[in-house]
Amino acid sequence: MDLRTRNKQATREAISRAALRLAVEQGPGGLALVRVHDIAEAAGVSPRTYNNYFSSREEAICAFQADQSKRAGQALRARPADEPLDQAVIAAMIELYTDPEPDRAGLRMIMSTPELEGEALKAFSMAEGPLAEAIAMRTGTDPARDLFPAVMAAAVAGAVRVAGRHWLEAGNAESFAAVLRRALSCVVPADVRNLTTKDR
Amino acid sequence: MDLRTRNKQATREAISRAALRLAVEQGPGGLALVRVHDIAEAAGVSPRTYNNYFSSREEAICAFQADQSKRAGQALRARPADEPLDQAVIAAMIELYTDPEPDRAGLRMIMSTPELEGEALKAFSMAEGPLAEAIAMRTGTDPARDLFPAVMAAAVAGAVRVAGRHWLEAGNAESFAAVLRRALSCVVPADVRNLTTKDR
DNA sequence: ATCTGATATTGCGCGCCGCGCACTATATGC
DNA sequence: GCATATAGTGCGCGGCGCGCAATATCAGAT
């Protein structure tokens, strides 16, 4: 990859990290106190530059989650091709979202701050497109006709979100991986054939 | 209900309707041209009053979808108690979202305008809470321990969203009810017992 | 090592937005 | 018909997003 591009990504990440850190410092109640000026300063960049990378504080704060979700497709595609869909999806999502174990404070910030709700949903739902594509590949279905890939992708993304919420509310009782597996088991059918055929 | 409250709701709806109408007029590309001033004027209200009801144009535009989603719980609860979960959910969602058949232009506006993406996701996801509660009632599960109700609710809301997108992209080939049924069939298990037991 | 062209960063300024506050208009319930 | 809670409004402030043009920075060729 181009060095120039790498520097850009570094700047982007610096801004994003600064934004999330400052937001976490204020807690879910004080998002209004996180000024663009502060984010830019903490990232060592001018306010105008901050706005070249993100068009809202919310977007900057949730950027990490968004980027992670975008990798959902490749995570599933990385699973062995002969693995059953349900196992592949569960393994892929656990790998994607628990490497490393999520930051509690950060996740709590983006998931329980009303002003961030829309952006957080956007961040998680960014997994849907790539995921649907990967699922379609695996099941050999045509995304234009079959609803199954897109619906399943949305269900998986939703399960991840619910798992996150539950993991935040419960204490350290369970690892996120365990919660995630439980959640995904509710929507990823062990045998998917009867559903796809019904859907054709 | 109090008359005063009804007038408030009427005002709220007037603003919301005006906002959506103006947005549709500009199309998904020109949301920036929909000024608060115009919305307020079209609703016969001062800009300041508009802001007493909605804290952003996006929220005003998506208010109808949001309100509809909020009724998901009662829609499911209105189904006969002895009806199997899968049939009840499908029937309830079809009743809720196809009475009347959705407005194509309006739905297209909120679902394919990038600036509205977050708010639209919020609107659809507002069904999840009430829906999860109703599902928990039906299945007799404890939402605090079992993930199933919340996960299923998220999956259903996601399926509705995907169905909407598909219905917009396809022409008049299918009624929305038909698409909705197909989408929901992908995630609502015909026999839910094996999943709930696995989840306990 | 130097130059050069591309590109990232920045400063400035405009228009709009969300909202707190205080005031006014309204009509509900007595 | 009146008192009073409540909805609507005008004003003003601070902040934000972004277009534009100038500047700084750096990769790559010579």
C-alpha cells in the first residue's frame, strides 16, 4: 500500500481514537461537551482537517466499530469452504469481534448514548452488505432473487448488537465470545436447507 | 385521551408530514435543500415550534416510520395467543406494515438517502424493544437471561428492513406483504422450541 | 541532493441549526 | 367568564459542516 495512503489512515485513526477517548471521558451523558476543537487538538490536527475525515463527531466516535463491521465479509470468507454455514458464521463473528476482547467503556459509550444511537446502528449494520455477499457465495444463492443472504446478514448483525448490549449489562459473568455464540445460535439455523428452498 | 394532547399530536404529525413531503419533493439527493424554515412554514408553525417537536430534520422526516415501528409490540400481542410464534409474527408484521401499502416515494426517500441512514435504522429498530417483550411473553422466556426474545426481535426488524429495500428495488412485481412474508420466513423458525431450549 | 508535481493540511468565512430563555397567546377545566 | 396550565413564538448565542483558496509536505524522478 502507498505510504501516503498509510499516513492518511494513521491520521484518520488518530482522530477517531481521540474522539472516542474524549467521549468516554465525558461518559454517555456529556457527549455535548466533546467539542470538535478538543478532538482535533487531542489528535494533533486542525479542526478543518478533522472535518476532512469525518463529517460529524458521531461518525468519528463510532469509526472503529464501523471499520470492524466492514471486515465481516472477509472474516466469513476466511473460514474453510466445507464448514457448515452456521459454524462458519459463528466462528467468523467471534474471531472478528473478540480480537481483542472489546473495550467495555468504549462499547458502552457508543451503545448507550442516545445521540450516538443512529451512528452506532449504522456502524453495526455496515457488516450486512459484505456479510450478505459472503453468505450468498457460500450458499450459492442469487442475492437478486433470494432474500435469504441479506436477511440472514441483517439477523447476524442484529444478534451481534444484542450480544453487545447483554454483555454490557451483565457483569464479567461471561466472555463476549460466549454471549456472542449464544446470541448467534438463536438466528443461525443449524440446517439452513429447508429455509433456502422455501425462499427460492 | 386529553384534547390538548390530541392537538399536540396533530401538530407533530403536521410537521412530520410536511417534512417528509418536502424531502420527497427534493428526492434522495437534495436533502440539504430542505430547510427547517420551509418545513415549519409548510406545517403552518414557527421554526422554533418545529424544534419543540423534533430535534433534527432527519428525525422529523422519519417520524412516521418510527411511530409505526413502535406499534410492533401491540401488533404481535393482538394475535391470538394459541397461534404459533412464527405465524403470529408474520401475520402481525404484515398487518402492521401493509396497512396501508407503504408509500413508495416516502420509503425510498428514507431508505436510500445517505444522510437519513442512521435515523432510518433507528426508526426500524424501534420495533425491537416492544417486539422482544411481546415475544418473551409468548414464549414464556425471561428476557434478562434468555437472549432469544431480543435476538429474534432484532432479526425480525432486520427482515422488515431488508424486505423494504427489496420491495423498492423490484418493481411492482410483488406486493409488499408477499416480500415481507418471504423475508420473515428466513428468520422466524417454524418450530422455535429447539432454539429456545438450546438458548436456556 | 534537488526539484517538481501531487496531495494533505490549514485558515477563513458563510449559512444553518439546535436550543435556552423569557414572553405571549390559547383554550381547558372550573 | 375566569384563572391557569400549557402550547406557540421571538430573540440570540454558540457550534458545526463545508466550500474555497492558500500553504505545507512529501514521494518519486532526475
